[in-house]
Amino acid sequence: MGAAPAAGTTWTLVVPLKPLSRAKSRLADAVPRDRRPRLALAFAQDTVAAALACEAVRDVVVVTDDPRAARELSALGAHVVPDAPGRPAPGLNAALAQGARAVRARRPHAPVAALNADLPALRPIELAQVLETAAGHARAFLADAAGVGTTLLSAVGGVELAPAYGGPSRARHRASGAWELALTGVDSVRQDVDTAEDLRSALRLGVGPRTASLLAEGSSETEGLPAAEPLR
């Protein structure tokens, strides 16, 4: 088992992103269909930008086969890894394992952490708090705001990430031996967005500029949502 990294060690984050055309279908009652791909991209851009601004983050690797997402997120400074087309076991966990392998092919002892791509309210200082606490454990995870899923899963150098996302992943990650990070004051790292209520919660926290701008642009189509004010 790998040793925890020393204080001040920075992480590589692996951010998976499915093709934008298939993203955020559960937001159908809040966001028109033709705007959901753009919103998914805005979420990912705000997530990646906040992650790259975090002092505990060395770099960000995005795993995606979407050409537009790859182009836009590369422009922010992320490294893009193709989502292994033709892989026999497609899906989120396989994408994360692919990203972690790509990182450790270059730096075998790199500490890596999986981070959701739909954290538009993400604050760098809160992400730093989560990662600094995670550094004290071989594997650790942070539950989502609903208390069912996972928004961050970490593994220090020499330890396999072993993602178990999908549905009740909080319980699966705990059962796998990962340490649950029982932190307060890190709501922005917990608040992923799958449903209209999730989006309302993120907007109340304050979202990044791309998400705010896109929602303001289509305000007549998103009535009932709180006003979107830029976080950064």
C-alpha cells in the first residue's frame, strides 16, 4: 500500500465527460433539450477552471471522446485523454481507470483523484481542503450533496484508484475500503448537478461564469430557477 503524500504535494485530477449530446438528460424539466449539451460543457468548463485554480492541484486530465469538449477544455489548460474507443467495458468507471492509467504511465507514483465534471459552483479553496484531507488516506472519497453518490475519489501514489461509480457509489466506495471524508464547509465540492433541484442548489451557492452566462442568456426558458450570478 502506498504512503500518503507529504504536505504540499499536489494532485492530478481525472475528470470524465460523456459526449455532450447525451449529457444531462435528467434536466429535461428545467432546461430545453437543445441547450443541455451547452450547459454540460459550461459545467465542465467551470469545474476544470476552478480545479486548475486550486493550489492543491498540479494538473487536470479530462477523459472524453467529444471533440468540442476536448477543444474547449484543452484551451483552459486541461490535458485530454480519449475515452478508449472500442473498449470492451465502456462507462464511467472504465473512463476513470483509463485516465488514471494515462497519468501513471507518465508519473507512476502520482497521487490521483477522480472529480465529477458537473460541479459548476466549485470553489478552489474548498477543493484544496478536501484534497489536503484526502492526502492522509491511501484511498478516500467525498459523498455528494444527496448523500448517495460520490463527487471525488482519491488514491495516493502506489494505490489503485478502483472507482465504483454509478447509483449508490457512496456505499460501494466505503465497502471497498476507501475512507469517507466527513468534512463540513465544502458544499461546492459536493454539489453535482443531475436534476433541476440540484441546479437550484448550485445556483444558490453561486456558479462559475460560463454556467451563469449561459443560464442568463436563456432566462426565459429556465423560469423558476434562481438568478445565476457569477461566482468568479
